[in-house]
Amino acid sequence: MKILMLGWELPPHNSGGLGVACYQLCKALAKRNIDIDFVLPYSPSTKPDFMNIVGTSPMDGKLALSIGSAYDSRNYFGANTHDFGSLFEQQMTYEDKVLKLIELGNYDVIHAHDWLTFRAALKAKQQKNIPLIAHVHSIESDRAGGNYGNPLVREIEELTFHLADCVVAVSQKTKDAICHDYGIPPDKVKVIHNSLDHEELDCLDDTNIYTYLDLLKKKGHKIVVSVGRLTIQKGLTNLISAMPTVIEKCPGTILLIVGSGEQYNDLIKVAADCGVLKNVIFTGFQRGKSWRDAFGIGDVFVMPSVSEPFGLTPLEAANYNLPSVISRQSGVTEVFQNCLKVDFWDVKEMANKILGIITNPSVKDEMAKNAMAELGSINWDKSAQKICELYDSKGTLVTA
């Protein structure tokens, strides 16, 4: 079976979990003999051996994402310009390439991931009348932190969800949001959860790159870790607001924030206003060893997202023996039970749950042990099987 897969990013050129999820899903599909042409808006520096990558622009991944992140709809239709053009121009180039591929290729299904690829997917479907699966990792209200967001992006999402043959949501939470925001019939939306590819996660080294924090830990200090984009969706202002209580009861606790985004300056101000700026360390976006070591140095991982369609990072934390506190507004809580859950807005309870882990070594160790054991049943095989079932029903693409 031949699939035209449309996505906006893949590792190592990704701004978040969307690219990771696409890569790992395609890897699992390839094991089931699914032939994939994956279209990117840039020319990747490396290509996996399990699918064919088609780049639509001479720019590399880093440059492409600087023009338009898969999560950023603020600069849509040309507000952000570059030598290679605006995000809108980048989309136009992408659409032209997709239409050429769909005309020359012999595809069974178009499988498109999130709003930046949906216009191209709709044009390709119209041109060749091929079934379209719209795979939703987030919708505009998620990216806008529960607000309305960009009306142009909402229009693209609404049109696509109505015209697609099937809509795939990465969680029940996301399905409910799609049906609520856009009036899509529930039986048109199938929930297929994201997962974790354990083979893609390297082990920790004997030495940790965060030498200063390692020295502090040996003196009894505790480290709270959060990994993700610095954006309103991730709820980091509430996590920082919880830190004064944590530090008061567990002096010297450090908050390590790994990631980049438009909220960087705002978060520094929040930390200063809360009187905890000296206890907060911003690392910027990290990959490889520095990314892994952030989990390795921690005593607890916190994902305080306002709206998180799925959220892979708690699973990644569990892989490195780090227990998690996760907002109840996160889709990953539907498949991951060995964590503590809290409403993103409940700063007091967030602080209490953080303290409950970092001040009780036995609780921390037991949670980490149970979470690691639970990971054994979480993988991409089940999700890939459900996707293949959709592909097999391509003639009458409907959800069960």
C-alpha cells in the first residue's frame, strides 16, 4: 500500500513532539510493509531508511522552522518574512510539490498531519479523489492556550475536518475538542494515541552534563525538571508560581526549564516577580545528551500544560526513571497511570504534589519503578495497527 504522508517536521529538525510522533509512527508502519512518501517543507540533512523523504524547498530544517514552526500560527500569511519567503509562501511551495507528486504517483491514501499540511492535502484529494486522513496532534485552541487563536487557522481546520474521509485524534481529549470546536460528528473521529519508541531513546551516560546541578544534588538540593516549548499552551507560569511554596518547604530546590519559545522573557519576569529567579535555570532548546541529562539530573518531572493533546515527555521522563506530575488537561493521562495528576490552574496542589515526591525518596523510587514497568505496555504497535486498519478500509474510510 502506497501512502502520501504530509508533515511539517521530522527529527533532527523539529521544534517539538509532532516531528517525533510522525517519525516513530512511520517507523512502526514501515514494519507492516506500508510504503510511505513523506513530504517535508525543507530538504532534510539525514533520511531514514524506512520511508522516502521528499523535500519541497532548498532550505534546511533549521531555516524552515525559523520561518514557520509547526506550532506557531501567529505569523501566518506573511507577517514573518525571510530571504526565502514567508510562511504563506512556504506553504504555497509545499502545495505545488504535493500536487505534482499526487499527479505522478499512484497513492492509495493521503495522510496529513496538522494544519500546516491540510491545504495541500485538500487540494490533492480534490485533484485525484484519493481518501484523506486528517491526523490531529493539536488544534488551534490548544496552541492558543484555550483561547480562540488565529481565525484563518481555525477556518483551515474546520474545512479539513468536514471534508476529510476520516479524522484521527491523538487522544479522547483531542477528539472531544474537535467535535466541540468544529461540530464534527463523533463517529467521524477515531482516537489513536501517540506512544513511545524505546529504541529511539539512548541510555544515560555515567557523567551528567549539568555539573553544577550535580554538585548541588550531592549537597541535598532537589531538582524539578520541565521540558517543552516556552509557550502559553505549556502552562509554565503556573509551575513557576508554585515554586515559592516548594522552595519555602524544601529550601534550595532548583527548577530546570528545558526549551525555547516566545514566552522566554515573560517567564523570566514571572520568576522575578515570584522571588524565585535565582532558583530557575533556562537551558534553551536541547537535543541529544544535554536533553537526556536534563531528565537524568531531576528528582521530579512536571508537565503543567493548559491544554496538551497528548504529551510525550512524561513517557520519556519515565524511561529515565523520573516520576512525573502531569496536568489533568493532558491526553497522555488516558494511557499513563503511574504519575500524579493535577489541574493546571491549581498552583497550591501542584506545589504539594511536587513536594510529596522530592521530600519522600521512597515515594519517588516507587513511582519511578512503577512508571518504568508501565512503559513496557506502551508502544507504537497498537497505534500502527489501527492506522493500517484505516488504510485497509480506504474505499469506505469510516471509523468504527
